[in-house]
Amino acid sequence: MNVKFNTGVEVPMKSENRLRKRLKLISNNYQLYLFLLPTIVFFAIFAYWPMYGVIIAFKDFSVTKGIMGSPWAGFEHFERFFHSYNFKELISNTLGLSVLGLIVTFPLPIILALSLNQVTNLNFKKFVQTTVYAPFFISTVVLSGMILVFLSPTGIINQLIVHLGGHDPILFMSKPEYFKATYILSDVWQGTGFSAIVYLAALAGVNPEIHEAAIVDGATKWQRILNVDLPSIMPTAIILLILAVGNIMGVGFEKAYLLQTPTNLPSSEIISTYVYKVGLKQSQYSFSAAVGLFNSVINLILLLSVNKAAKKLSSTSLF
Amino acid sequence: MSGGQTKSALRSRKDLRFDIINYAILTIIAIIVIYPLYFVLIASVSDPSTVLNGEMWIFPKGLTFEGYSRILHEGSIWLGYKNTILYTTVGTTINVVLTVLAGYALSRNDLYGRNVIMVFLLITMFFSGGLIPTYLVVKKLHLVNTMWALILPKAVSLFNVIIARSFFQESIPKELLEQAKIDGCSDITFFARIVVPLSKAIIAVLALFYAVGYWNSFFDALIYLGDDSKYPLQLILRNILVVQNELASQFVTDVQSAEVQQRVASLLKYGVIVVASAPLLIIYPFVQRFFVKGVMIGSVKG
């Protein structure tokens, strides 16, 4: 058909052909787009719509006026937050809890996986694995309930303390100084086993020939862990570290909220619990949306900078 | 020659020492992890005063089932159970269907515009509206105080879509699709007849991930539900375990003395922990391999 036309009209014909080809590709696969439709609608409604809704952080939002009708407030809410009496406390509690938590909880799954990987008795290995994964399936509510029961003045921990040293029971939950340790150590108990799975998977992928060569060279198990296993799981560890740092301001709401008591608030009030209380309990929508936005911007900056640093230092990165 | 032998003997001695320490440490870790759970279990059937006085450590003392018999007669716990089972079933079904469909479509490299769609989805991993704007959307859609407020805002998890996509890319051979197309098979028929039967493993993994999430979640119920009769189990538990004895003392109003009341409340706490956690803890060792598989698929492409 194209033969009839001279070269002058061939160019638009070509792009028309391409368009037709695309349309054909799309119409051939229209059912695949149907597959995707609910998911795209979901993200449009429950991810993109709230993103648009973030502009209430710059407005004096009232439910009756709606997002568009509410008057602009500029950075007023942000300024109010920065100057509020508990700004420093919130930031230091959030950062303190997450940075300390990361330092403590990050290396432990790696160590556990390296150690489990050396176990040759498969029954013992399976038993330990099944045991250490178990706490992962406990809900945060139950975990918090257990913490409250164990750490109560008559709880098992205080009984141990009294048994051993004869001290008076320690009021763990009402003293701010114990909050961080309680939070982080219970994280260790609950999450270490399950987090080790990823590393165990990476270790299973290590070429056994490298180990055999190392044995021939007279390497002990300990040396092989340090020089073969550890380097081979480093890329996995770096990716997980980037993700963890990118989430450093996103300390879980649930456990912090459940473990809060009126007297431990000076160390247990973190940004997410504050946003909930101010936003939903006191209905200061614009103000708490501003606090939330501030939080996610910091998070994004952290994620991007850690990703960049990791790229430079080790050539492993998320994107 | 003999030098090499002593070297390897030294090595195996060092390795043996390593093994002994390693097994010992792992045993201690396993005990530390399991003991709190075991303690809750035995405390739930022991005389509360032996627990409170520190007399019960390894075996139950003063066996009693009073806690469980009270729980058995406590309507709100069973209502919570019923609600949780309903939300978990409906929610997980929606989750799995949407995730598998989207994951499959995205795994096809003949899907025109696939990259644009992936970018559209991935952006949501890095930006989000946050709690308040999301709450306002749910409110605007009139979902507040309905079970859909717990389900629809969590209808799809992008992370799971990516897990499903990786699985389909690796385990559905292209030749199968080509052959089916030659035979005049549509995408829907191919998906239903060929892909789904080949993907039982990933469907199980996704269902487990989503179901555990629903079973254990309480935050959404806390912010979206106002009506006690709709409360899921975790919210009821929170009232018993965390909120200062409010409900626990409500449960035991028939008992007069404060001391007895405290005893019963403590029995009740251990009991509800067991009742609420038992289903997952009993099931998971049998499905553990699916979880492990899911984490592994996720980590390969994650």
C-alpha cells in the first residue's frame, strides 16, 4: 500500500503506523489493563488523593469549607510546630528511639543468621528457627500487654530483681528513663528471628566452592564466617540499612502509643503519637498534617542521602 | 606432612570449640525467646497468687481454669473474634485477588506502558499523604465506622505486588503464553486456567502476609471505628490488657473484694493473651516455609 505514495508522505505514514501498532498492542492486551484497573484506582484514591490533601498543611482547613474553600495559612502551622514547647522533645524522642533502635536491632539478625548458618544438625536448626520466628506472629497489642504484665511492680522481672538483690521493685512503665530500653529490647525479642530470614536466604546462595577452597587453605569456621559469609551478605545488609535509615522518622505508632503512660510521656511521646492526638483526638487537622508532612520530608531526605552515600562507598544502592 | 596434619588438627579443634559455643548460644537464645510465651501459658492456668508471689516458674501451680471459663462467657471477646475473622477473610480475599491480578499484568513485558504504570505505583512508596489526609479521604467516602474503613485503604500493598510480579516473571514460561495465544486463548482464560494453578505457592504466601496483618492490626480500628459492636479482637484486647484495668475490672464486677478482683483480672490477662495469639502460633510452624519463601522472593528483587 505504501508503494503508491512518494517519499514526502511516508514520514507521517510511519508515525501513524507506529500509533496504530501501539493501539493494536493495547487493544490486544486490553484484558491486562482490566487486571490493573482496580489497583490503579486504589492507588489513585488512597495514595494520590491524600497526597493532594496534604495541602491542608498550608491552609486553615475546616471540614465544612472543604480543601479548596479553606483559606490559605502559608507556613503558619509549621512555624507553630517549630516554636511549640515540645518540638525539641518530640524530635529527640523520635530520633533517639529510632537511631538507638537501629544500632541495636540492625546487626543482631546478621549475627543470628551467620550463627544459624553454621549449624549442621538440621533438626536443631529447624527447632531454633521455628522458635525465634514465633514472636513475629504476636500482635503489638499482645506484646504491649505482655510487657505491661511482666514489668509491673509485681511482675516477673521485678520478682527476679527482688530475688537477686532484694531491692524495691522498679516502676518501669511510669519512669521515662526506662521507656527506650523497654521499647528497643522488646523489638529485639520480636523481630530479630524473622529479620534473619533474609540473611539466611542470602547465605544459602553462597557458592560452596569458595568454602571448600578456604578449607583447603586451612581456614577455620570463624575465619570463613568473617572472610566468606560476611562479605557475601553485605549487599543485602546495605540495602536493608538504606531502607531502615529512610524510615528512621517513621517509628511505629502502635507500640509507642500502647506503652505510653501519663508519667513516661517525656520520653515516649513521638511524632506519630503526637500527630494522632493533636490531629484526630483534638481535630486540629491542618496543624497535625503539617507535622506529618515535616516528618515525611525529613524521611525522604534521609533516604535519598543514605542511598547516595551507599552508592559512593559500596556501589550498592536502591536506585 | 606432619606440619600440615597438626595444622588441620588445630583447625578442627578450633572448629569444635566454635561449634560448642555456637550451639550453646543458640540454645540460650531459643530459651530466652520462648520463655515469655511459655510463662504466659502456664500463668494462665495457675493460681494467680503463686504467680504474683513468684512461686511459679517452670510448672503451673495450683491448677485453675477460672480465667478461661470467664473468657468463655465473655461476649465481647467472642464478638471481637467474630469481627476479626470476618475482616480478615473479606480483606485477605480482596487483597489477594487484586495483588495477583496486578502482579501478573505487570509481569508481562508485552504490556504497553508498563514502565509508566510502575512509576505511578512506585511514587507512592516515597511520598504519602500521611495520617490526617488519609483519614479525611476515608471520611469523605463515608467509610468511617464501617468495616470497609479497615479494608479498602489497605486493599493492595505495593510490596506484595512486586513480590507477585517477580514470581510470575520467573515461574511462568513465555512459551506457555505463546502457545496459548496461538490456540486463541484470551488473557483472562490463560490467567485462570494456567497461571493460577501454577501459582498456588505465591497465592499462599500473599494470603498469609495479608491475613497476619489483619489479624494483628488495631490502629485502623482505633481511628475508624466508633461502635463497640464492630471492634476487632485486637481493640478488645487493648482494652483488657493496656487500658488501665478498665474492662478487666468491668468483667469481674460480680466479685466483691478488690483483692479477689485483682487476682481474677490477672488470670484473665494471661488467658486472653493465649486465646488471641494461639491461632497464629499454632498454624505458623506448618506454613513457615511459605513465609520464608515470600521473604526470599521479596529479597531477590526487592
